[in-house]
Amino acid sequence: MPITHVLFDLDDTLLKNSTQQFLPAYLRLLSQHLSRFAPAEMIPMIVMECTAEMQTNNDPEVTNFEAFYRPFLAQLGVTFDEIQPWVESFYLQVYPALKELVEPAPHGREVVTYLMDAGYTVAVATNPLFPEIAVEQRLDWAGVGDLPFALVTTMEEMHFSKPNPRYFEETLSLLGVSAENALMVGDDPERDILPAQSVGLHTWHITENASEAESPLHGTLTDFYQWVKAGKLAAF
């Protein structure tokens, strides 16, 4: 069956982003901004605990947003209405400063626009641990925020997260496509490649080290772009 849909991971696929730098900086800024609700030194632990709880959610009736905020609000002892204006102002006013820690991946915009122009349906299958307002900014930082993606997975909409295979099943369902007609492009073998393969998706592993590749199709994003332009995807 032909490939009709291409799903891209975001961080370290379309956006070069060192988690070792980005996550501590993000938690530091968030903790400072929300310090009226709890001691700043406690907030990173609370956020990470609630994120871990969100990632274990396996209830199709509970969104990731709900799975995070239920324990988060309980630990802080506040209501959603009390904290939401502060969370929103963080993402609007403070979060943009993190742009300096990331950069667009080479040929990211080129390969996405090439695929769209060729008639493929393109989605961003980023791990839905962040709200839409944050993901939209990271798409802008990757240089693809203005492109018409068929789907961008965020915590408000999704009910599962990587590496849960049900995340990929839900993504395919939202796109209305069978796994055999879709290709997942991502850098993380444990979160992107292996769970995608487990539900039948074709995969391209973004890596510079062929010996570590978990997919027959592998290479850098530039390699993928050249492979697509050479007609290999159309003939796959």
C-alpha cells in the first residue's frame, strides 16, 4: 500500500533541541513565574511528578491536559481558574526566551513543504506533554509554524503519550489513515521508532549513526529529504 501520510516528531527531528539544556531552563523559568503558588525550589519536582503521572494515563476518556492538571492543582492547593492566568502569561511572556536554546533542523521546512506540495498529508506527532500555546511556538522556532499540518498533537487533545503505542493508534485514528499507509519520522528509538513499528507504522529513524538505527530506513533529516526528492517515498 502506498504511503499517503508522513508524521514528524518535533524535538530533535524538525527542531534541534538539547533536552539537557532546554528542560532545566524551562523548569527554572516556570518555577520563578509560579512561585506565588509554591516555593520555587519545589515546583520542578511537582511538575515532573505530574508529568510522569500524565504519561502513565491509559484512560481514553481522560486527556493528557486533565491527567496533568488533576494532580498538579491538588499538590499546589489551588483551582484551575486561580493558576491558569499565570500559566498563560508564562507561555506568552516568558517561554519565548527559550527560543535561543534551539534552532531549526537543516532542511526541515524544505522537506515538509516538498511533501505537502507533492500531495502527502503531513502531521506533527510530537509527544503531547505541552499545551498548544507552547507547541505552536516550537513550531515557529522550527520554521514550520505557518504550514498547514493536518494534525499537531498537544496535551489538550490527546489521551496518551509516547512511548505508549496507543498514542500512535490515536494519532492515526484522528488522521483517518491506516498504519500501513503512514510513515513516522523521529529521532528517539524508544519513543518514536519502536512503538510506532509496534502498531504497524513504517519508520525513518533520524540518526547519524547507522549502527544504532532501529529502522531499515534511517539517516539525517537531510538524508530523508534527499531520499524523498529522489522518488524513493513515492516508490516505497
